Amino acid sequence: MERVKDQRQKPRIPTSVVVKNAFVGVLCQLKSLNGLAQTEASKFWKKWLERQAPSADTNGRVMAGVDVEDLRRVFRHIYRKRKRGKSLQPFWGHWVALVVDGHEMCSSFLLQWPGCMVRPVGDRRQFYQRIVVAALLYRNTRLLLDCELLLPGENEVAAAERLLERVVRYYPRAFEVVVADGLYQQAPFFKTVLAHGKHAIAVLKDETRDLYVDVRSLFGQVKPVVYREHNKLYEVWDIEGLTSWPQLGRSVRVVRSLETSWIKRQRTGELEEAVREWMWATTLPTTSVSAEGIVKFGHGRWAIENEGGFNELVNKWHADHVYKHDSNAILAYWLLAMLAYNLYHAFVERNLKPEVRTKLSDELLLKILATELLGSILAEAEGIAT
């Protein structure tokens, strides 16, 4: 973080001081710059920053001009450290996947900020911001890599292609497969993935597509593979060499999974059967990854939505909170939330023994971390009250 710079020519407060201050606020789950500024009396700041913590106005102003490319270098440093430490396990066989998905961060009918997007809602204009996030999918963890804001008038897939270009440039050997939802099942996106020597997997759910209609008629001619895993029964069909997607210019493979599970209802105690169907289109050949592997990768996409993704970033790290209404600041604070996620989970996985991890919840561990920042303030307040 010492190398992070901003647009100021002769800064009185170093950029790294502001970035560290903001990062600790995210790590301690303080979802307000004013709340963070109230901790300036903490002895922690003088120990770590070797100076007084910056004000809320300074924090927001500097983050609006911070160079986000400098922040992205921190992610590359973390990836190299974890890779050299051999703490990242391939998700399936020797394969690692990159999961890409979009998320709406904030919206407002009243406030417009530089770089925001605009859409009509009835007879009113709504201002909002969307982001695309890329994360590496491993067996033991999820590593958030990078993110990209959607530009005004741009769709999610275009931003994802721009994000993918940068991820491939800086992490060329980090993954072999790109996994996405049905929105990304478009020929330009698949071609971008293939052009970089990677394979693509996307949910197939558009019933108007020729590929969807044609493969539906073929499932009755193929015998499914049946297996059971974690109280769930899988029936998987695997069809390769399909040419019903002429826009892509090559044949694709479709995997269908019919999954039956049994849920015990709390009120009646009876088992209720639930059946769900999933279909994925992929460029991966059967000789490389089995149908079971495609199902694993397809469901692994939910990692960016649930565990290790938007759900945790928003609810635990308050990534959706707008600290400063400026697109660059919004992106910078979101990157800090991703950084807090990566460092926290690396700390828990690599530094805490299993006995400690099982006894202490994430909520309690994060409160213990915040004690370093807030403990001295509380002690001082208690002394004044006494």
C-alpha cells in the first residue's frame, strides 16, 4: 500500500496513510467515514500510521483521486504470495476456474455523481452503479481478483470482456476455465475467452435459442450418468459436437443435470422431494473434463453470489455502502472490501489452528480484530466517566 498514489501533486498527507486508514475502516466493519474519523484518538493509528488518522473529508477526497491500478497491484502481490506458499488447491483435478458476474451496488433518484449510469423508472430518472467482479474458484477458498465498473450506456458483458482482458494480462496462468451465468452465453464473450486460450462455461436457459431447442430433442437418445452426492441424486446428460450455435463458429458441448434432493420440513417432519434442472454450454471437450466436473464448475459459479462473493462483501464488509459519491471512490472502496475479504480469509485459513476456527465464528473473530482499534478509545471513555 505504500506505493499507492493519487492525483495530488504535493500531498501533505501521503496517499498510503489514507488508503490504510480506509482499509482498516472496512476491515473493522465501520460503514461510515464519519464513524471512522471518530476513532482518531485510538493509539492504534499512531502505532501503525505513525501519525494522526485523516479526517472523513480527506479520506473521501483522496479516494476519489486514488490510482486504482495501484490498488490492483496489491491483489497481484497477494496472489503471488499464496501461490508460492502452495495454499491454493485446484478446484477440479488440476483445473482452476475464473468466475465472472455482475452486481448493482447502489441507486438513487435524488443524487447524481460523476461516472454514474442513468435509467428511466416510470417518469423519473434513476442514477445507479453496477460492477463486474472476477474471482478465482479453488477447492479450499475463493480469491477475489479484480473488478470493473460499467460505463454509462454500457452493458454488463462489455465490461466483463474489458475485465477479462486485464485479468488474462496479469494472471495468464492462474486459470483455465471462465464460468458465468446465462447472460454471458453470447458468441462475442465466448470468442474473447477462446482467443486467450481459455475455455468457457455458461448457463444455457434461453428457450428461443436454436441450441437449446435442438439439444432438448437429443436428450431422449442419450443415457444419463447417475450418481449420488451429499443426499442429492444426479442424472447427468452429456452431448458433444453440437453445431446449432453458428455465431460462435465452432461446435459446443451441452451438459444437463437433473438434481433430486429431499428436504425435511420442520413443521411436519415429512420429507419433501425437490427436483431442479440445470443446463450448461461449454467449449470444454469430454476428454478434458467429465460431465460431473462440468456440473461442479457450473454450481461453483454460485461462489461469487454466496460464499466468497457479493453476499459476504455486502453484508459483512459493507461493500455496497457509498462512502463518497464518485465513481473512482466507489471503485476504490469496493477494491478495499475485496482486499479485506482476501486477507481475512487467508489469515483465518493459514494462521489460526482448526480448533480455534471451529470454536470462534467469523462475527466474533472480526470483533476481536476491531478491539485493537476501538479498545483504547473505550478504555479512555470509561476513565473519563469514572
